[in-house]
Amino acid sequence: MATEQPTTTAPPVGADVEWRPAQRPARSELRGTHVLLRPLDADRDAEALYEQSHPPAADPGLWTYLPYGPYRDPAELGDSLRVAQASDEPLFFTLLLSAEQPAGVASYLRITPEHGVIEIGHIWFGASLRRTTAATEAIYLLAAHAFDDLGYRRLEWKCDSLNQASRRAAERFGFRFEGVFRQHMVVKGRNRDSAWFAITDDDWPAVRAGFRAWLSPENLDVAGHQRRTLGELIADARR
């Protein structure tokens, strides 16, 4: 009597990808209409960045969820910025408003060109940059450079899960929430559960269209206020 041969089923695998590694970001400027991102220069930027990020101009709560700060004076901040300036990863930028006014900091980090994954983080907006068109354009410039110029497949945003402002910002900028990594870090002697967000290259065309529509002069009313929110415009582009 013939016996039935067991059937085997191949395990599922991911889709084939035509892929070549992305490029690493360089120490170069990213220039927009409202903001300039240039490589961090500690000696040049420390005093202005201190004024932008400490009282009386700034809310001391700016430093609550960052792994460093606040600082006693511009010299102490300068020491920290010199360490950051020497780093290739994270790769830090100073965010400047008109007249070369340093007003914040951002970086690329966890840069993995072989898999096409990169993160933006260490982001803080100083007093002159908060809730401005320039701040939103800075995030757009970082995202567009990662996807359109460097060829990344995935852009990540991570924050303390208790940092509601950062979580709202991530979703406003088109990042999708992916979950919470419990007990991910110890920051300033405290537990940090990290909320993870990402934009993939499949998401990016709609997110890019939303940013461009939001930044367009046609989206401004006579008082200079955006007619439609960034979230609305990204949602429309995703339909």
C-alpha cells in the first residue's frame, strides 16, 4: 500500500525588494524658505542657543524629556555642543531663522544605510522657533532629504511615551504610531518607555504632498495664518 508523503509548505517570507543601500547624510546645509539647517558649530552657536532654550525666553520644561540639560550658563551648553559637533552619529544641525539666528537643534541618528533606516531626534525648538512655519519646514527638510536625496526606506521618530507634545507632533508631521517599547531606556535616573513612530517610503509621497501644500503661499490667509492644517492636508493626500 502506498503511503502518502507529507506535504511541506514553504514558510512565509517578505516581498522581494530591488534595493541598494542608502547614502549617509553629510555635514551640509539644508535650506528652506523660512529656515536654514547647517552643521552644528558649538563656538558660534552656544550663546544664542542658550538664550533660546533657557529662561527668561524659554520654558525650562523644554529639557524635561531630553537626556541632557538644562545648563548653568552658555559655557556649559557650549561644552555639550562641542561633544555633539564632533559626532558623526547623531549628526547634529543648528536650526537658524533669518539673519543667521540660531534657534534650535535637530539631528539624524541610528543611521543604517544598509537597511535604509534613519531616525530624526534630539530635536528642540527654542523660543523664537516654537509653533512657527520655520519649525514645521525644518522637519520637512530633514524628511525630504532622507527620502528624496539619500534614498532611505524608513524614517523614525521616538520619544518618551509620557511626552504628549512630542507624540502629537509626530502624528501631525505624518508619522504613524507603531507601539511602545517598555523599559527602553534609563534617562536622568528615570525609566523611559519609548513611543515609536515611522514614515515609510510608501507613506512619503502623501506626506510630502501634505507638507508642500501646507507650506504653499496659497495656504495662507491675509493675516498670514495657514488656511488648512497639516494633518488635514496629509489626510487628503492619503485618500
